[in-house]
Amino acid sequence: MITNTITFCQLLPSLDCCFFPEDLTWESSVFFDIETTGLSPRTSRVYLIGAIYLPRGASSPILVQYLAEDSSDDEEAAVLQAFYNLLADRSYAVHFNGTSFDVPYLIHRYEHHRLPSPLASLVQEDLYRHLKHFKPFFCQMGNHRQKSFENLVSYPRKDLLSGKELIKIYQIYEKSREPAARDAIFLHNEDDLKGMLSLLPLSRLSQLETGSYHFKAMEEVEETDYQGTVRHSLLLTLQMPQEIPAQLSVPLAQGYLMIQKDLIKIKTPIFEGTLKYFYPDYKNYYYLPYEDEAVHKSVGIYTDPSRRQKASAATCYRKISGRFLFAPGNPALPLCRQEYKAQEAFTPYPFQEPVPENALAYAKGILQKVMNPKT
């Protein structure tokens, strides 16, 4: 077995993100990735385990790689034992989609060699599963592999090999011990590990969920479509305390949402027409069929009894004509609908005073719908 060690000179990336428990620190965790000769742990072997960790009392993290010089039982067992020793004083194991592959694979190989597994006692933190929580923001990606997320955050990967190609490189190394082949294997694993760290700032998307943003600007945009029709939209800009290192966009039922560094931009069309505002306490209202609206009983008692009837939930409304914005997520604003059971809700525009607070309430409804589309 060969052990390759690299000491980082740059500052440690922060682990203070919404992905992890508060007690997950560099001193308590290990980021790891494995390379195998196949997908099935029954018919293949692990030939490389790489990890990034911070030694006790150190100020710089270390990247360590354990490489089996051939695919024999002894070499694989040595790699597994070295990884076991590394994890002895750790509480957390961090990986990318390791829940589906790396962890069950390693557990099987430890059992094969009748070695104690270090993974059973560790808390698993899977970056892939954490990122899936923000899935609507990654709709522009062709797939959700780690390299695709790395491209999103512009991680400067040097390695261009796929996992399958790397197996062939390892087979060449087994026979020839070529330094170039060995270095290609190390580089691939190093980029996988560093690429994992590059994804941590994506956890700042949680700012949209927790409401960590404030009103910045709002403007009405006028555009002419290809048919010559003039359309008006609202462009609402919010600002977050922390930048997100990727430009992301989410299509809305009406309009779109875009993330640009520390800015959230929401663009949504402005509609004109007549909608109904439904009063919640319909038992206190009369419906006036001729006027086609409801009035409070304190007023309705002065109308001719033949011209009024008890209001129901579906008839307890007043009509509002003007301009509206599509309002998903049930924001804390006046909401109008075409009919009582209509799913789509709209809020009058322009916002009433105080405008910044009402604009924030409107944005919060949209963001809640984006984060929880089933609500």
C-alpha cells in the first residue's frame, strides 16, 4: 500500500453551514471518497480511499490517500485498516452520495476481510442528500452528479477522467507501476475531495428558507412581445447577507426567480381585470344577488329582505377591479380569486403601505412555494 499525503496551505473552508449539525467541526469529521474496480462489492475491490481531515492540534487540513498497489486481498485489507485507524477519533463521515454507494460498499468489504468497520459508529453526512433539499434550484443541470454541481460553482477541476476510465488506468498501474498512472489516480481522487468542499457554500440557499434577506428594490418593467402586445411585469430584488457562488434560476408558474451572488430577483407578470375578495366570516354577511356582492349584516339589514340572502362561503365576496400579481404560497397579503375554490390566488398591485414589508411578504410566499412545491 502507498500512502500519499498533501498538506493544504490555504485557509480551511467553513463548516458552519446548514448542512451539518452544530457540533460537526474539522476536528470531529472526515471527508472521504473511494475508488473501486467495479460497482458490486461482491465481485470487485476498493483500491483507493482518500480523505480530507484536520489532525488534532493542527491548523492546516491534510489530504491523505491510501492506494492498493494491486488488487490482492492483502493490499485491500491494508487500505481498509489504514482508513479504520484514521477514523478512530472521529464522529462524522462526510461524503457525496456515499449513502447509496461508498458506505454500503465499504461495509461489505470490511465484512469480507473480517475487519471491524469504522462506519457503523459514525454519523453519516451525505452532501448529495442535503443538496436534494434545494432541488428546484438545480433544474438547469442535466444530472445531479458531483461534477455537475462542481461546474455550477465553477470548481477548477484538473482531472478529466471518468470512474470507468480510472479503472483502466489502475489496471495499467498494477502491471507497470507507471508514476504517470499513479499520479492520474491520485489527481482524480484529490479533485473529488476538493470538489466536495467547493459545494459547501451552496448551503447558503437556506437563507431563502429562513427569510434571511431584505427588500432592496422594485421596478415595473414594460416589454413588447413578438405580436406587438405591451406587457408589464414586476421585478422585485431582495438582498441576502451571504453570496451564493452560482447563478441559479427557477421557473415559476408565472415568471421566474433568479439568484445572482447575494441578490434574489423575482420577475412576475402584472395582470389587469376583475377578481373577487372573499370575506372569511361569511356568517356575518348577506349576499345581494342584484349587486352580486356581499355586505356586512350591520349594513345589509337596511336592504329589502327580498333582495338579500344569507351569504355562503362561495358568495361572501366583493369585486375588485385593477391590477394584480400572481401570489403563490399564501402570502400574508389580501388575496383575490376568480371563484371561491380556485387554486390560483392574486394580490392587488401596487402594494399598500408599508411597501417594503408587503413586498417581503409577497416574496416570502413565492420562496416558500419554491422550497415546498407541494404546499
